Amino acid sequence: MTTAPATLELHGVERRFDTPSGPVTALRPTDLAIRPGEFVAISGPSGSGKTTLLHLAALLDRPTGGRLVFAGADTGTLDEAGLDALRRDRIGMVFQAFHLLPRRSVRDNIRFRFRYQRVDAATETARTDEAMAWVGIAHLADREARVLSGGEMQRVAIARAVAGRPDLLLADEPTGNLDQANTRAVMDCFTRLHAAGLTILMVTHNEALLGFATRRFHCADGTLEERR
Amino acid sequence: MSEALRLRRDVAESLRSQPARAALALLAVTIGVTTLTLLLAMVGGLRAEARRMIAAFGAQVVAAAPAPAAVQAGGYRGLDRWRALWAEAEPDRPTALMVRVGAEAEPWRGATVWAVGADLAIVRGWTLQEGRWFDALDEANGARVAVITDAARWAGSPGVGSVGRIGDQPYTVIGIIREGAGVPDGSTRHAGGETLVLVPFAAAERQRLPIEPGGAALFLRAPPEGATETFTARLDALAADPAWRAWQPRWITPDSLLAGIRSWQRIIGLTAGSIAALCLLLGGTTLMSLMLAEVRQRIPEIGLRRALGATRHDVARLFVAESIAITGAAAVMGTALAAVLLAVLDGRVPLPLQRDYFTFVIPAIVSIVIGSVFSFAPARLAAGLSPAAALRNG
């Protein structure tokens, strides 16, 4: 195990939601540290709190308790603009529903990664081409996203996420909408990205995918438990 | 790529993905812009017409028009005695009669002939572009001379020195009134702007040209500082004089002349203004409701943008930009449509239409402002979405 500083640290992080029927705890106080180069997978049934944890890790949401440290920065001390900047420059996300722009080409969807980044056009192009080559979709570059298969869409989404060269890749049920063959292709992508040194946090309800990760956790009733 | 180009591309992409929605909002605002432009053209036209009328009548001029029956009974001499009452009441201010006479005038086609006092040009502030005005000698001798408007010259007279015929007598043209401020021009509907042939009062009387009872007026030049207390008091005293009242005069001032126009302005302001405001309001609310629907439909995209680092401000700006793009396009289309309609309507409706810079620019600016104002709620809704909730929505 590497001794490098953690990319992401959760110290007693919890998330409660206020509902009409009273407060609901989606994530109980949780400790977790993900170091550079790790591939962490969290499994668990729907409603177990794993997506809540992922959104907290993506700085899309703020914890109601505990401390979340990203790349050494205590996110509790950052304002919204600071969180937006971290998310823009250092985090990549892959979603179950792909979230592609259907009428734009594959290339434009990947370039969309740079929509809010200050990157020059030449770098944008180079990184887009590199990401497409990396996940094996260079031949689809000019196709509209809406005509792709589910597996191709997810690979476009992965390319979009990694084109920005994030410190942490977060994947939320990345194979949830895919058949077995496409699941395998997508997981191959993650394996190669991890082998290249990318830090990955993936949540899935598919226990079979845990084998791809270097560290595995199970989430149930908002509680995270590491599996050895 | 600059932020402006990126934003433009985002907006174009969004509009392309919802063409029916964009077209509906575009149509609603376009109708509003067109209506407002037409309204401004009418109001501006009436205002310009009012300015022309005052210029033709004379801004410092007060007139009294006697009742036709009194004119018929009094004739030339009676009218002159009536004028003398005013001259005595206001000895320091020039007065002059202007009386329409019924006589054929050749070669001035369509011209009206007026018997006028020698001081009329001074009272009404007219200047000549050529020749001279009547002098005391013309008045004393009843000389058969005529001064014509520029419109009359174009209607058949070769100019100063030419001889025409009024009734059965020859008249020599001695002057032509200059067009412009304070003088009749061809564009005004006031009598002064028409094709006029003016002859000395004494000449008309000597020739016994028949007076048209409804066409007589006595003009007085008001003091330069306007209706002073002394001036008003003298007019009031005159109005109370039984000899003056026997003529049952109707006062004519720039204000009374404009009463009709002001009435039109009020009617148009209330009706067309309400319609224009309603159209624009309808366009704005249509735009807002469509934008609100669009925000709801694009929640996953909003979540994606936030996941990619977009700030709330970035998201709000996207929707405001879309709205302004629609209203901007509506401004262009509405302005073009209004320009075509104004070109078609000009001369075919009984209203003057003004087509100046502001007539077209103001509705366009209003349209853009509407785009900004009515996109506020959708933009705020979009910006306020929790990114986590937005992504779950997808």
C-alpha cells in the first residue's frame, strides 16, 4: 500500500436529510481514505447510502457532519466557488445514465469536459483525441451520441471524465444500464485507467464487479464496511 | 474558444433541440414587438403632426373665428369693425383678418383664395422666399396683387411677376411664402398648409368677392413671453364686450388646435398601448413558462454541467442567454415585420405614421429587456437546483 497523502479523506462524514416525516440519515459517520492510484469499489443495495457518499466525494453535496478533505484541502472551509473549482479541475465523473448531450458528436461530448475549464484549444483537442484513443472510441468521433449503443455511450462518458486528467475518477453504477459484454468492456477501461495510475472510486450494486478493485467496501443502512 | 463563443454554441444547441418551443416563444414576442413598433409609429406621427400644426398656425398666435351667420350679416366692413375692437383692446400687438372668399383662381389648381390683412405675415410669423408681402399702399389702394404659398406655385404659377386671375380680375403675384417653421408647408393638414392664394382685404372687398362664412378668422400675435396676466386680462375684457360677443367668436389657440390630436393620442395610447403591453406581457410570460418547462426537462443536463464544474452563475447565464437569444431574434423579426407593415399602411390609414430611429429601436430594446426580466425566474430555478438531486433525476 502506498503511503502517499490521501486524495480523499472522510473523517466521521455523515449526511442527514430533513424530510416531512423527520430527519433521515442516508450516511452514518464514516471514515475513509483513498490514496493516489487506488481503485476503490463500494457495493450495496439501492438506498444503502453509497450514491450519497459518491456525491459527497464529488463535492456535489456537503456533509451534515464530519470533515471531508480533498487533496489536502478541508472542503468544509471552502465556499461554493471553491468546491466548483475543485470539481471542475480535479474530479471526473461517470454516471449510470451516461448524461451525454444526444445531438452532439462523440468528440464534442468529450470536449464538453472543458466547457468550464480554462484550457487552450490545442490542449482540448489533444486531450480529447487521447481520451478517445484510450477507451477505444476514436472511430466513433463524428457520430452523434444518440445513435450509439449503451456500451459505447458509457465509454464516451468515461473518455469525457478522464479527458480532464482528474485526480479522482468517480463512477456511479457505471454498468447499471449495460449488458454483460458491455459491462466487461467498460470494466476493462477502468482496469486500464487504474493501471495507468488513475485513482478510482466506483459504487455499484453488482457484487461481481468488486473483483476489479484493489479495495472493496460494502454499504448497508448508511454504514460503510471494508471487505478484506 | 472564448466564453462568448462557448455560450453561443450552448444556446444554439439548446434552441435546436427544442425548435417548437423556441418558435412559439419567438412568435409571441415578435407579435409584441411589431405591435409596439406600430403604436410608437402612430404616436410619433401624431406628435410630429402636432408640431407641424403649431408651426403652421404659429406658436405665439391666438385666433378668434366668428360665427358664420355673423360673418354673413356683417360682411367685409362688419368684419373690419370687429377687428378694430381687438386692435383697440391690444393696441401694441398686430392683428389681421384672414377671410376665405369663394372665387375661381387661375391658374392655381385646387387653390383657396383668402382676403388677408396687411399685418397677417407679421402676426403669423411668415417669411417670404421670393418677392414681397403686401404693404400699406396695396391695402389702401386695394391693389390687385397676390401672395401665394410655395404649394400654389407648384400648382401652376410661374412665380413672382406672373399674372393670374381671381374671379374676373387679373392679379399679379408679388411674393411667395417660404416653407418651413412658422409658415404653411404642404405636409400639414391645417388650412395654412394648403395651396393658398392671398389677396389684400381691400382688394377683395372692392371686387366684392363673396365671403365664405365658415372661413373667417381674426389673428393676434401673443407676447413673446406667452399668456401674461395683462394679456389674458385684456382678452377676458374683450370677451365680455357685447360688441365682440355679438360675433359669437370661437377661440383658436395651439392648444385648441391640438385637442383633436391629443384625443387621438389618448385613444391610441390607451387601446393600442394596452394591446402592445398585453402582447409583450403575453410574450414574456409565454417565454417564461416555456423556459420553466425547459429547465425541468434539462435537469440532468444541469446536473452534468454542475458536475463538470459549472457554477450557479454559469447555469443561470445559460438560461438568460437563451431567453435573450429568442427575444433578440424576435426583436429583429418584429422590427422587420413592422417596417413592412408601416410601408404598406403609410398613406392608407387616416393617421400620420412616423418611421424614425426610436420607433424601431425602443421596441427592440424593450424586447431584450423582457427576455432578461422574464428569464429571471427560470434562471434562478435552474441555478438553485442541487447538483446531486439533478443528477439523481437523470
